[in-house]
Amino acid sequence: MASDVQSASQASTWRTVFGAPETRSPLATAVLGVLALAMVAIHVFQLFTYTLPSGQFRNFHLAFSIAIGFLALAETVRPSRRVASALIWIAVALTVAVAAYIHLEYRALTEVRSFLPNQNDMIVGVALLALALILSGFQWGWTIPVLALVGLAYGLWGYLLPGEIFFHGGIAPQRLLAYTSIPYFQGLLGGLTSLSAGTIFMFMMFGGALKATGAIDFIVKVGFSVGRHSRAGPALVAVTSSGLMGTVSGSTVANVASTGALTIPLMKRYGFKGSFAGAVEAVASTGGQLMPPVMGLAAFLIVGMTGIPYSEIMLAAIAPALIYYAYLMLAVHLRASNLGLDAADLTAEDDGQSLLSATLRQGHLIIAIALLVWLLVTGMPAGHAAMIAIMVLLGLDAAITIATGGLRPAAFLEAGRRVVNGLIEGARSGAAVATVIAVIGVLIEVLTVTGFAQKLSFFMLDLSDGSLFMLSIVVALSCLVFGLGLPTSAAYFIVALFGAPALVELGVPLLAAHMFVFYFANLSAITPPVAVAALVGANIAKASFWPTAFNAVRLGLPGFLLPFLFLFEPQILGIKGTLLDQLVAIAQALIATAALNCAIEGRVFTRLGWPERAILFVAALGLIYWLTLVELVSLAIVIAIAARSYFLSRAEVAGSRAA
């Protein structure tokens, strides 16, 4: 009994020091915290000095990530499961041994045995591959590791397959294993891991630091302030808070699970159906991956695939993201109007703290995000910008904590604890992402080396017969299919390998082609039959999956339509034309999506009849057609229907006052 109390006390101490939300292994939490801080130190050192060779830095990055990942698993294992705990610690020790071997043998691997690996190299390569596959399976599900294994099998035995697309000459086992890690430093230690180490890890660090310094509470406060006086109040809380949460979490499902636990029951209490409430949260959280400045993991992969600076990608994504959320806000307002909901008084649901006081206490979060955006826009490399933003964020948070604590020793200790927690939380997030990116790198390497991606791209071009519209449909469907059960990053990267080059071949600008794939990869999270974001939302709402998923598709409609504008009117991304051309394209898309929204919901200022809804629906689609005459006629129809509805609503108000 005494030992149990002592163990619980130790666990509580480690949770306090290292910021672990829950741990069953104080030792694992302590070691994880030390490794996380060491990982941060090495990344900061490398970022500003570039002392380590690229291959050695990637080796350290992946090794720290795998070790931290296994230690995070150890935190969840019950003390009674001694075999499982022992296996995890063996995996951690093996990871350290593998990393040490690659580091010490780096010069020989790259200069002497670069094409003739010895037996020890092969054993280490197999061990590293097994560790990464097993860990990513536990962290992200087994779909990606299985796909990587299928890819390796295809590399070995592709010469046995029929057909021009699937057949290739085969890769010898020794050479195939070399492509997975050493001595080629591809696959697990390739370009994707380099991108993860230099850029993605820093942005995950930034997100972790935001969470550790109170960003989630502040975001919810902003959501309540936006929704407090609106007819669709609680739904706007969900839209606002979930969109802003994308800046912090970088995960659609994490967004739904965290903010949805608050907003979905709130929407249901105010009169929205459970299936609609779950869908609102799912769509809002999905949009968090489309909203700059962080956008989500796949946005960084665009940098790795195209070489386009992240600042350009971020600027191009602003207008489509705003249109996406404008549509969603209008949709929940129209639904609230049709349901006859009164203006929602959310005071009882709030904590009573004003937005102004919350902003004064958490204003450093806004300063850090604004600084990050400014640094990115001015052209600073993304990794450096994120690191500087982290330093400013944690520094300001520490200063505020000390100032509010009255300059007492306890305040200094609390400030230090918050800084350490922020760094460890960020390292945890970055490590989890690094492992799955490395495994995706193995799959991508095999698809590239075998020529499968190039052959599939040519097949798509043949299938579309030179029609950009037909090709866009094929690529969009491919994204949605590959996105079923896969994380957005994996779905994007797989389709970007063969879909984006095919689009570029038909004259689509490079950024527009990858933004097209990026959007559809994200939207796979709300697309049936899997629709993982809608599934989580339905579970929280205690609603049926299919109605929730179909509502999510309806609420996320701009996400399915805007990518086609990227191809046919790339001005909306700021790629072609003048600033005026971009503003016109944005206004056109806003009007079109608003009209589409009103047609589906059956309301503008008053309810619409079915004939008006049908006409408005066609006119809305005509507004995003690529012929000027069709667009002008459609605009005239939309204006006429909106004007008629407005005057009818005025007449209804005047009649009710007269009565």
C-alpha cells in the first residue's frame, strides 16, 4: 500500500515537472523529458550553426523521435504488464544503439560503403526500419506501416506483376534495404526527414508551446466572444475556436476531440440536431488545416515537394481559407434562422472573464503568432521564423508569470516550469510527426525508384485525353480514395507524386496543382465512407454517423469546389494576374458560395420556394464557370433573387409591426 502511494506521489511529481498529462511510469516520463530537452537543444544548435552534416542531423532527429515515441508508450503501460514494459525499454535501447552506429560510421557509410554496405549495415538498416514501422503503427494506426511494407514487397517482386503500369525490373534485396535508410540516406533518412528536422519540428514546437502557455483557453474565449450575440451563437463558437485551434494542434481529429467536447453538447442544448452539431465541429476542425499561418503538416510537405517558399504557400492559402469559413459561418446562421433560434446568450457557459482581460493576460500569444507571420512574409526561412517565435512566446510568458507572481521565488519557479513544459510538449508533438513522416518516406522512395509514380501520372494523362477538367476529376477522386483511413499528409504525398505532375503537364501552375491535391487530401477527413473527423464528431454528439457525414459534406462544400478554381482561375491564389484580378476572383467565389449556401438551406432573407432554390443553385455554379458571359448572367440572377427576398422580408417586418 505504501509503495502504491509512493508511486502515485512520484507520478504526480513528474507530471508537474515534465508536463505529462498522465503517466504510469515516472521513470519513462523523466527520461522522456530529458531526451525532449536534449532534442530541442540539438535542433536549435543545428538550426543556427549547421555544424552537423545533413545525414547525421537526420539520424539524430529520427532517433530522438523514435525513442521519445516509445517512452510515450511506456507512460501508458500498467506496471503489472512487465513484459510489455520491458519490450518498450529494449526498443529504446536498440534505438540508441542504432543511432550511435550510424553516427560513428557516418564517414565510412558515405565515402567507403556508399554502394557496398556490409552485413552490420544491413542489420542496422533492418532494425531501424522495424523500429519506425512498429512505432508508427502504435501511434498512427497500422495503415501506413502496412502500405510501406506493401511498397517494399512491390519493390522486390514487381517484375512478377502484369501490365505496363505495375511491372518493373525488380530491385535486389540489398539495394532495396539501402533505399530505406543507410547507406543511401534515403527513405527513413531522406528528404522528408530533412524537411521534418529543419522545418516541421519547429512548427510542432511552436504549437506545443502555444498549448503549454494557455492558447486553448484563450481560443475558446475568442470563440465565445464571437458567438455570444449571434443567432447561431454556439455554432459560431465551434467554427471560430476550431479554426483557431488548427494553429495549435495541427491535427483535424485532435481539433474535433478537444474543442468538440465543449461545443457539440453546447450546440445541441441550443436546439441544433446532434448530426448537424457534429458536422459543424468536423468541418470547422478540418478547415483548421487550411488556415494560415501553420495550416497543418501537409502544407510543409508542399515545400518539400515543390521547393516553393512556405511564405508563398501561406499567402496563397489565405483567401480560400477565409471563403471556406465564411461559407460555414453563413451556413450555421441560415440553419439557426430556419430553426427560429433566438440570439444565444452564452454568458452562463462562459467563465465570466472578458475578452479584453483575457487578451491582456494572453496577449503574448497574439504577439508570437503575429511575429511568426511577419517573419514568414518577409522571407525568413520557416524553421528560423518558428524558432524565433517560440523564443519570444516562452520569454514573454515567463516575464508575465514572474510579473503577476510578484517577483517571488515561486513565480520564477513557475515561469521556468512553464518554459520547460512548453519545450517538452513541442518536442512530443514533433517527435510523433517525425516518425510517421519517415515511414511515408520509405513508401515514396519505393514508388519513385520503381517508376510507378511516373507511369501512373502518364496513365492519368492518357485517361483524361488531354482534358484538364477530366484530369481534375480523376485526381480529386484519387485524393479522396487514398485519404480513406490515411492521415492527410500521407494522402497528399501519395497523390502529389503522380496527380500533381499530370496537372502541371497540362499547363496548371505548380503551386495551384499542389494546392488542388492538398485541399482534397484534407477534405478526405469528412468524406464518406470513412470520414474520420465526422466519425469523431458523431460519437461526441451521440448521433448517427451517416447523417453527420452527409451534413459535413454539405457544410464543407467550398472545400470541394474551390480547388477547381485553383486550376481554372488561379488568380484566387494570387498566382496570375494583378491584385485587382485576385480581388475579383475572391469576390466571385464569395458570392457563388453564399448563393450556393442559400440555395441548399432554402433561405436568403426569407425562406425560398423550391423553384427559386433550383434557379439559385444553378446560378451559383454558373458564377464559378470559366466563361465570362455565363458568370455575368449568373450574377444577375443571384442579385435578383437576393433583392426579391430582401424586399419580401421588409414587407413581412412592416406587416408584423402594423398588426
